[in-house]
Amino acid sequence: MKNQAIELTTFRLNNCTVQQFIEANKEIDEFLKKQNGFISRSISELKKNVIYDLLLWESVEDGTHAMNKLMTELSDSLVHDMIDQSSVSWNIAPIQHFTNL
């Protein structure tokens, strides 16, 4: 059995608010919902214009495959222009421990 995986991407926004960024992400959210192994996504603003984009996947492989597919199929998305690409940090790792309520 595969370990579920957590994907965390952090970045700064380019000349937009977090609410504008979230609104622009509707097409990304729809894309993610169709990907194998997708469980959930949340977007948080750590501090002004610093974003945490957190996804939960059934496996590292599912998340990695979806990220590569997204970068190809949605390369022209407005979302990419809203991100300071030099600030992007993308990480994915298997979950080692999980406690639920």
C-alpha cells in the first residue's frame, strides 16, 4: 500500500491579492479534481503575498504526475503570471504520521 503524500508549494504573489489569486485558480481546482489520487487542496496566506498551497494525494507518484501534467496542459493559465516564479518552492513527500479527530 502506498503512503499518502503531502505537496507544499510556497511562493510570493505578483501584483495581486490572495483573493484574486484564489479566484483565478478555479480552472486549476477543476483540473486537480480530475487527477488520479487527488484528495484535497488548501491555499493560505502565511504573510502578505506569501502563499502556502497545500495538496493531499494518495501517493507521491500521483502528485508528481499531476504537477507535471498541469505545467504542460495549463502552461498558459493566468495563475502562472500571478506567481513570482523566482520565489517558488515545490515539495512533495510521503506522510509519515497522521492523526485524525
